[in-house]
Amino acid sequence: MRAVLIVSLVLATGIANAATPQPITRATPRAGFGTRQNSVEFSQCLLDTVRPTYPATRVEQTKNGLLITVASAAQVAAIVAVGDYMEGNGAAVTVRSPGARQPEKDPVYKAALGCA
């Protein structure tokens, strides 16, 4: 009986943790690629693409480029960093999201890649 109780507690904890969205931190997986657009053009495309699903998405200027926080009203889905190349011929894009371990399945990564 004790073993059944322990197993059920372990399973319940695992299910609760799986359902709880994890915050995006420096340890969150990331994936990246390059684009021929500059950071402003890329960010505008990404905003137009993700805003219907993630209405709280915002763009911030940083010293290294743009930081796009893709978010719904309840949670942050991804953070996208975009920095122009020194020559001005394109930009480097890094997507940090829980789905970045398998970027082909991550909706934000797919949207970002579609804008490249």
C-alpha cells in the first residue's frame, strides 16, 4: 500500500510539473540562424506574424540590437534577440524558448524562420 502511495505522489508531481510552464532563463535552450534582412525589417515581420497568437509581444532596443519578447497575456513564450551584422547585410537571430531543443516543432522558431 505504501508503494502505491509513493508511486501515485511521484506521478502526480511529474504531471503537475509538466503542465506548469517554465520561465525563460539563461539556461533555457536556444537556437539561431542568420537572415538577409536587417533587425528592424525582421522584427516587424515577426511582430506581424506572432501578434494574433501572442498579443503582448513587445520589442526593446538594446545596445547590441533588438530584443523581442513573444508573450501572451499570461506568459512569455520566447525571447528573440536580433543583431545586425557589422557590414549591414543581414542580422543574426537567436530564439530562446522551451521548444528550442527541437526548433522545428517550436511555433515561435518556425515563425521567426519564416521571416528570415
